[in-house]
Amino acid sequence: MIRDITLGQYYPAKSVIHRLDPRVKLVATMLYIVSLFVAKGIVGYVVATIFLAAMIRLSTVPFRFMTKGLKAIMMLLMVTVVFNLFLIDGDVVLWRFGFLRITDSGLKTAIFMAIRLVYLIIGSSLMTLTTTPNDLTDGLEKLLAPLKVLHVPVHEIAMMMSIALRFIPILLEETDKIMKAQIARGADFESGGLIKKAKAMVPLLVPLFISAFRRANDLAMAMEARCYHGGEGRTKMKPLHYSSQDRVAYAVIWGYLAVMIVCGRLLYSWLPIPF
């Protein structure tokens, strides 16, 4: 399970998506998430599927590697599906057992909610897998730059995000090492029920937190030794600049959102499609 978490990882490749400005990828990811909530009916989700498949193809990131992150949210996905399946009322009852029942509205909502959650995770993973943490934080800082007028600490927020993204793979590697060391000493993390598995994780969490605090303290001392005082007066070695392909990407993502609004809202109200 630990090895299946892809958040914060970068997959190096020479693709069109990798070469895009990080600001474009941040805006595109946000608009794609918005489009998933705009989608209403099977037509909208077909368009979202085609668009996501095309972006994955352009990124050259293996689809199997991208879907590894879904294993970490499988429990959340199952809970979401079950709650929507059994707790939403509808006009037609499809199945009933005691107080449990599945309606047409519950089934439709559960299916679309599962698809939406899966596409949201894959779309977000596509951004992190094709963008280095440094580029991601530089793009976020540039996008949030207008908030400096309101005295929002934009540079500090971007720095915290950069440190958090860098710590994720380090902590995952540390967790894997601690688990292997404790398994070699007879620890069991797999057998038993949910409560037993939770108790077995306590000896894992204690050394992990100690290691995380030690690394955070070392990082703070290193930043102080280098006289780090925030973003005031700092410059960039590689400043961000938009290129022609970035402008084309903006046009594509805004055009996609427009198509999703038309397909997800207007066509859904016009066409007699049950889903």
C-alpha cells in the first residue's frame, strides 16, 4: 500500500505535457476538476474520458503507473459508493432487503460519484507526475502573486507546499524501511481485523514521527544557517515564461470546459437519455 502512493512523485519524460508551463498545468487541473462537477449525465462523462485519455497519451506516463494511486483510496471509494447506493431515495426501487434498498437515483449517483472520484485522482496525479516539485511551487507562487496586495504570504505558502511535496517520497521510503525492519523482527501488519491492524501500526508511527521531526529540525537549522528570510528580494534562476504551446494549451482546456458545459448541462436537458 505504501509503495502505491504516487502523490509527490515525478515521472521524467520528454513529452508535450512535461514541457508545458506549470501554471498551465495547475489551471488545467483546476478546470478539469470543475468540469467533473459540471458533468451531468453519460454524455459529459464520455467527453471527460476522451479528454483524460488524450492527456495521458500525450504525457507518455504509463497508465499502470498512474493508476497505482487509486489503491490508496480504494477504501474511501467503496465507502462513498455504498453510502450513495443505499442512502439516496428514488422513484424506482431496484432491490430491497429489510431496511436496505437500492433505488434508480441511488445507483446512478453511486456510479457517477465513483467515476468522478477516480477521474479526479488520475487527473491530479497527471499534474504531479509531469511536473517537478520546484516547477509546481514556482507556478503556484506566480498564480497567487496578485494576493500579495492583500498581504498574503504567497512565497511562504509556496515554500511550505514545496517542502511538503519533497517530504512525501522521503517519508514513504522511511516508512517502507521501518516496516521491513519490524517485519524482520516478527511484526505482523496484515493479519487480523481492522482494530488489530490499527494497533499494529502504532510501533510504526512512533519512529516515523520521530524521524519526521528530526528531518524538519535539520531542515530548519540548514535554512537558518543560510540566512533564509522569506521571499523578500529573492530572484529566480529559471523564471517562468509562457510559450506558444502554453497559449494553445490554455485554448484547449477552456474549449474543453465549454464543451463540458454544453454536453453536461444543455444536452442532458435536451436529449432523453436515462443516465
